Amino acid sequence: MSETTDAFDRLLAHLAAELDFESSYYNESYLDRRISARMRRRDVEGYDEYLDLVRSDPEEPGALLDSLSINVTSFYRNPEAWEPIRDALRTVTAGRGRTTVWSAPCSDGREPYSLAMLALDDDEIRTRRLDIVGTDINEDVLERARAGVYRTTKTRDVASELEPLDDAERYVDREDDTFAVRDEVKELVTFEQHDLIADEPKGGVDLALCRNLLIYINTESKRAVVDTVLSSLREGGYLVIGMTETLPRGSRDAVETVDKRRRVYRRT
């Protein structure tokens, strides 16, 4: 085992023991990319030197954990995937009972808010008994989600993200480059902390979105996540994963394919 590998393992062991971060869930290449990005930002070259920084700088552990969280998101990410999501929303809200839609992980809230705005924007989707739940393992990111305030930056154009809506101004208040989700949208969404691997399934879910997480985690954890989500779905409930992702082989017998290209499935 190389000296560099030893140093990397020592850093991961510290994250597990002191910061309660379970690195074994993730692909090692993903962890290395995120940690190396923090090292470049702090002008640190080696893992041991960076571990010393994590131990000595009270701000760095939080910054590192935030970097390791999978927070890549946008409003209406992968726009073409939202047409089958719209169809699923129309179907699951057509009944008389309450409908539960789950966005997991929800990151900073833009996916569950996208669901809420889509529902409000479509006369065929009943919102009166619609509950949208966004969950994430990271409580800090959930606080940002509850605030529902987003800003355009050099790398993120919020206005263009909202273009799939005919009238985005109905759902967000804009002041220069700051966009605040309106209360009408927020009222449909609640946020909760939830670990897709360690926590119990939610149950009673009619539509679950678990998009763009599976590509970051290892095979064993991927199966655990999908099992949790599938166990949460009612019979006939829908699952949507990312368009570049695949279901674990052992999970495929539990669903039928609704839209193969856009990764929409129904629990059988």
C-alpha cells in the first residue's frame, strides 16, 4: 500500500470517527475528487497536511462535509425528463385520497419546488391533497431548502432553469439576481432529514424521485438506496432515477418499465 493511499485512508478514518461521515457508501474516485478540490482551494498538497488542517481549522470540517454532500441540482434538471414526471403526477393525483411525492435526496430544494410549481402550473394535476416531501442527509442544506432563496452566479442562471414554466413569475419573486420561492409553492413542500441507507423506508409514497445519486455511490450502497425507495412506494407507485443511471440488477424484478430512456418505473 502506498504512502499516499495510507494518508488518504487516515483522512477518511478521521472523517468517520470525528465527523460521523460514512465514506464507505461512496465511490472512492468521487471522494478523491471532492477532497482534492478542497485541498487545492486551501493550497494544501498532501492528504496528511490536509488532515492537519481539518484538525486545526474549526471552519474546514464543515466546508469539507458540505463539499462531500451531493448538492448538484437545478430547477427542472434534465428538462426532457419532466414530461413523464408530469404524466406520473397526473396519474397519482387522480384518485380521491392524499398523494405523497418524495424527492430524495432533495439537496437545496429545487427539485421538490420544481414538482410543486409543475403541479400548480398544470390543470390536470390535483394539488388539493398533494404532499411533496424533500429529504436529505445534510441538515445545513435542508435549512437552505426551507428558505427557498436562490441566486444567479457565474455558473448558475436561475432564470434559465425556470424556463420550462410558462409564467415563472407566478411562483417566484425576483429581485435582480435573487429568486425567492413564493408561499403558494412552499405550502406544498415539507423538508425532513433522512438517510437513504441507514434509515427506515418512508412508506405510502406514490411517486419517488431519486435522481443523480446512484452514479456517486458504490454498488452495495446503490442496492440499499433503491431497496429503501422501492419499499417506500405503494403498489403501482412510480420511481424516477437519473437518465444516466441504472437500477441494480437485483431490484429490477420489483418494477416494470414505463419509460426506458427517461428511467421511469412503476412498482409491481
